[in-house]
Amino acid sequence: MIDHRIHAKLAGLKLNSNDVVLVNYPLYSGAKFSTHLLNYLKEHRVRTIALIHDLDSLRFAWSIFGTLEQEAAYLNQYDYVITHNQRMTAKLQSVGLTTETVELELFDYLSNAKSQTNSESYKNNLTFAGNLNKATFFYRISKSMLPCMLIYTVKLIIPSS
């Protein structure tokens, strides 16, 4: 059933070995669907890249792939894995990730800018980078603290083959 759905959706793309497909990880469609999708792409000799958004085995008591070791084993099936930063890469490699990685340095906020956190113009602003689903403290912030500014930065370099 899952294979049929994947084939029906992707057959018109005429995928081949010249193609590269970036897959958001996790898909939240279940381990079975994720595995079947990756198998379909591999059958068509497509180069695959997993873009990690979260590692659920670190975030929750449950994960569709189980433990961090099992997530790393699944990610090893991709040609490349894009991680948030070097610390995430090192953690995954410590549990068995061997696939080539690229770090976004997404959550490494390095800046030479002088902090202005105590200035009057920033008095009622909040800067937050992180998982809003886990940021339950936002519900306890008084309305005088808003508006809220969310800031994300990205640096991406994909290696050529």
C-alpha cells in the first residue's frame, strides 16, 4: 500500500541517477513510510540528502526510529546528511553515523556585535531561537513583553560529487 502511494506520487518525475532529492527529516509520516520512500529513491539511483530538523530520540521519550543509534543507522542510508552544527554531527557520529555530513551552523550564533540588551529600545523585545512547541514559558510572559522576534540564520554548503 505504501509503495503504491509513493510510486503513484513520484512516478511522473522520471527520477534517475542525475537527480538529487533533499528529504526533510523527520517526515512525521512514520518509520515505515520514511523507509519505503528512501528505498524508492535508492531503487531509482537518486542521490539523497537528509536535512535534519530534529532528532526525536533526543527530544522525546519516544521516536519513530527508536534510539539515537537507530536514527543514525537510518540516516546512514542517505548519501549526505545535513546537521545543525558540528556538535550534532559529533553526537551522531559517536553513535554510528558514517554518512558524509554538512553542518549548517544553524544554532551557533556567533557575532562580534556589541550587545544592546539593556538599551531602552530593546526593553520590550524578546529574541528566541528554538522549538516553540517546547517553549511553554511563552504562555507565562506578560503581554508587555511582546512583540516577539524569532531569529534564525543559515549557512549551507553542499559538497559536489
